[in-house]
Amino acid sequence: MTQSNITNNNRFHWIDRTKGLAILGIVLFHFFQSYPDRVTLINVLDRNFARVGYAAVDIFFLMAGFNTSYALVKRSLKVGKDKIETNWKSWLQKRLIRLYPSYWLAVLLSCLLYSIFRDFEIRWDWNFIFSILGLTGVHSQSFNPGFWFVSVIIQAYILTPIILNVGKDNPSRILQIGILLGVLNKIIAYYFLWEKTLLPNNSYNYLFFLQNNFIGSYIFPFCIGLYWGFIYAKNKKLRKIDIQTSTITFILGLLMYGLLIFQKVDIIYKLGFDMLFTPMLFIGIKFLFSALEKVKIVGWLLSFISILGIYSYEIYLVHQPMYFAVLAPLRNILEMDRYPKIIVILGICMVWLTVYVFIFIKLENFINKIIDNLSQKKHHNLNN
């Protein structure tokens, strides 16, 4: 799920570009969220890019499901089988081997950055251990709240064989599971939101079920992705019913959203609007990039967004800890008016992030080569 499972010869560039657009939204959201000076402009941008960030994460989980089921179904069809048949233990091991080295490298480099740019002390407690294992949510992460994503990816990996086995004879069951569990999660979140109004200091349960802690908050887009991966592998496109249903739910969501704005009601995106908007956002972005491919003048832009998408996992892992480390020192060093300073710091951070990601990828590739060599030696010794 961290990288596309589709081979380069048949690579879906719109998938890379969708991931690229999503990670760009997350990078900008976290910049405004982490910026030290809470001036009016930053607060406005933070609030609005938060919605972009939440939608982008849902898109990531949808694409993760899509890539997973598409690759598995396509592989089965090539050998003449209608159903997915795979060694799930081996499949899970391969995904974890891809996931953990990059994560641990990000943890190590994040600690190094914190030690250089700010006061940082490791607390040797259970949160630290579970954070090392990538098993903590946003509120208990020892290194970076954004690493909650790794925990939820692991949960998605564990659930994937169960969901796909349930839906192997009838893929629509995957969609039904996603809708049922997604709605159930929203109901539980609404209950704890109501409880929070009675007990204002008791918000943990509400925040846990709302987002950034476990797969239940993202089970709907993940299952939609798994379902559409089946559909796309067999039909080479999404069906009219998929597009029509997504359009209807999107319009319904817009009407409800507009009504709540008119009534001046505080809107919480992850309390249901994500389920109404995410499918159509995915389809709309796909159509947008398919149309832009025909416009030669934006070819360079599409290539840039594709690169962002290909390395979106790496960018996600390193960008927020870098913000935590450098934003405050930059704010203190630069003597400028507030608003020009924001633009300058944003530019500096983007340049530094580019260099940082480049170095991270080089180190990641080096580590992966070592792991591959060790794996090959182990396989060779077993055969002998």
C-alpha cells in the first residue's frame, strides 16, 4: 500500500497523480497547522486546509484498497482463476518488510532533527515501545503524531485477507462491509460526541473513533477501494452505476453541507461527510487527470505531481517532523513582517523538504538493498 503494486508497463499514472495531489494537500495543511505564529491568515489557512488534509487521507486509503485488490485480482486472472488465491502469510510479511524499514528510518532521522533543533528527550515508557512498533494513535505517539498513519496501515493489512475472503465469491459484500462498518463507526463517534457535551473533559473516546487512531475511521474508503479494484481489474474501468451512485451521494452531501453552513452549524467533516464525498472526489480527480493528459502544456506539471505520488509515503513520513524541528528556529531567525515571513518560510521549507526526501530515499534504497541481499542469502541457504 505504500507503493503501487501495478507494474511500470501498465502503470496507472492517474493513481500516482492522485496520490501526489493528496500528499501535496497534506504537506500544506501540516505546514499551516504547525506554523508557530497563530496570526489570522494562518488560522484561516489551517482551518481550510484541514478539510483538504482529511479528504486527502481518505483518498489515500481508498487508493490503498484499490491497488491491493486490483493487483491480486489481475494476478489471479492471468493464471486463469476467477478468485483470489494467495499465500496471505507471505503477502502480509512482504508488506510489513516494505513498511517498517522506512518507518524506523523516519523515526531515527526525526529524533536526530529534534536533538539538533529543539529540546528533545526520549521517555522510556510503553508509549515509546508501541511507537517504535508503529502501533500508536495520534495522541500517544512518542515521535510524531502523524505516524498514527502507520498504525492504521498495519490494521488495514491485517483486515485485508479477512475482507477479501468474505468477498471473493461476491465482491459487493466488500462494499456492504465498508458501508456497514463505516456507518457503525460514525454512530459510535456521534454517541461519544453527545457524551462529550455532558462531560467536557472526557473527549478521548470521541476523538478515538473520529479519526487518526484506528481503521474503523477509514474502513469505508478502504473497502470502496478494495471493491473498485475488483471492478477495475475485470472491466478495465468503473461502471456507470459506480459513477452515478457516487454523484448522487456527493450532491446529497453538498446540499446537507450548504444547509448546515446556512444555519451556522459547526461542521465536522469526519462525522459522515467523508463517506458522502470521498467516492466522487476520487472519481472526479481521475477524470481531471485523464483530461489534463491531453493538454501538452501541463505535461511538466503532471510529471511533477506523479513524482510526488510515487514517493508520497516517504514524503508523508518525513515532512511533519521536519516542520516541528525547523519552523520555530526559522521564525526566530528571520526578521521580516509577518506575512512576507510566512511566504519565505514556506519556500525555504519546501526546498529543505525536497533535499530531505532525496536523502531519505537514498538511505531507504540502501537499507532495502541490504534487506533484499539478506533475504536472497536466506532463500539460497534454505534451498541448499
